[in-house]
Amino acid sequence: MTPTPRPALQARPARDKGFTLIELLVVIAIIALLIGILLPALGGVRRQAQALKCQTGARSVAQGVAAYTIDRDFYPVSYVYGLDEDGNKWRMQDQLDSNPNPANGYIHWSWALFDGGQVSGDAFECPSTLNGGAPATNPGGRLADWEDWQVNDLGQSAAAPSPRDRQVPRMAYTGNGAIFPRNKVYIPRTGAVQPRNNRFVRGAEPEQVGRGGAGTILVAEFLFTDRLGWQGIADQSFRSKSHRPVTPFVGISSGTNVYLEPNTIGVPRFQYPSLNNILKLDQLAVGMIDDSSPTSLNAVGRHHGGGGAQETEYGGRSNFAFGDGHVETLKLLDTVRDRRWGERFFSITGEQRITEAN
């Protein structure tokens, strides 16, 4: 029996395997929606990671200061004028009101802290800021260590090889100037006004008064804003002042020029600055670490979030390392209001007590 032939299968029309325009638009819309949802979250995670690294750096620096102080009995001097252009030697008689040999540059506490700077500069950097930290005052011959607006102490720019500070290339942190003395230990006493000098601070001293080392700020972050970059801690000639500490107190009669405050034994002559002296973000300008600012505390950072309702006006929070090595993230205004910088101006000669009122 001959089988009945099956009808031939008809070919189905070929379907275009590509996306239709509508499908493509839907996919693009979904991707855009996901990006919009994920980017802020990823940005927040990134900022938190950066802030955590900044906290770790501040803690490492404070621990390094503690080790140095135990070994040397004194807190490090914030900076000294060098005896020559390259070494770590300096002379007491050179520590005047200005550098007698500006070509020799500065020897900074970051260099002394870790035995001649033989440690990674990462400990002094904060990734939340431009290039990780402020440039040295005299960066030397490496172009990457400079900011494009910057000049050194000789008025040179663009990687001038000399002078070169003995300092880590990028400095995100500054010391409490009441504990880290400036170098003005040899100001000649001439004329009717007898100036005060800086003095070296023994490791035990901040433990003896007020809150003690556990409650006294030792290290703070330098001021950085998107608008100013690092110019907030430069002077009016655009020289970086990252070698300086911040001075938390002002003289009752001399203001920010604390060396001219009269020395009346038994009478407190220094005070915390008024809260009105802490400038808002739109008031910050070049020179916040100089006497042109109502207080050099305006050179303290406020670039981490979490400042609450005041953040729009005054900026966010900053990391502060204390004498016992712990770190707190605080608003600058609160550190002044709560007197977290100590109760004595340890690093200056004469009467050091701080008045209760300001």
C-alpha cells in the first residue's frame, strides 16, 4: 500500500532577532534607573571608606607622637629652621621670629616623628581631600608635590629644587599648637615689650590639668574645601603653611599675636576664641592659619559629612585624635564650645592658664 504523502511544512517567517526600538528604550530606562539608585549609595560607601581611612591615619599619627614622646620625654616641635639644606640638624640660636637662612627650609615634626621620615607618607594623608593632603611649604624638585598656585619661601614655583623641607610630601593633619610648640624659642628680649617665647612641652604636662590627655585634642585635620582647595592654609603670598600647628587660644589683649600677650604671674591671659570667630564656609578665604584670621582654628578641616543643620553654613565634621590615641569625629564649633583643646597654653612661656570666660 502506497503511503499517503504528508503535506510539505511551510517555513515560518524569519523573526528579527534584534531589539525593537521600544524594547531598547525600556532597557535604557531600566539601566538609568538602576544607576540613579546605586550611584548615591556607592558614593556614600566610598565617602565612608575614605573617612575611615582618615580616622586610621589620625590614630596612627597620634600613636606615633606618643611613642616619640615616651622616647624623647618631650612632644615634637612642630617645625624648626634647618642648619643646612639637607640634614636634620638645627641650632637654638636660629629659631627666631623669621628664618635667618630661608634656603635651608624647615624640619617638620612629621620627619622627626618617624626617625627621619623613613615611613610611608600614607599615614599623614586623607583620601577625602585633594591629593591626600596639603603640600609642604618648600616641596622641592618633584612637580607632583606642588599645587599650581603655590610659591615657596623664596618666591619660586614649578618644582624649584631648593629649598626642600624635611617633611612628608602631603600633610592632611596639624598639631594642637598648645602642645606642639612652634619654633620661636629664641626671640630676643629687647624694647619695652618683653615678648613671650615658645617652650618645649614635656610628655607628662597635658596629663596634669583639666581633662588630661584623654580629653585634649592632639591632632586635627587641616582645612580643605572644594572652593579653596588647600589655599585656606596658605598665607596671602600663596605660600603653603602646612608646617604650622593651629593655635587654639587667643590673647585677651593681643588677640592672635599671642607672643605679645603680657605676662602677669597668677593672672590668666589667654582664652578660647568666641564662637563668632569660627567662620562660615562662605567666609573662609586664603590665610586662615595666619593672623589675618580671627583664630587659626579656622584652618581646621570640616570636610566630612554629618554636620547636621549647621553643615550648610559651617561645613561638616572633622577627625580629631586625642592624647590617649583615640579618635573622634566632631564639629569644629563643638570642640571650642566644649573646650576640647585643653586648659593651658603649655607651649608658651609665662602664665599659661586659660580663662573660663571668653
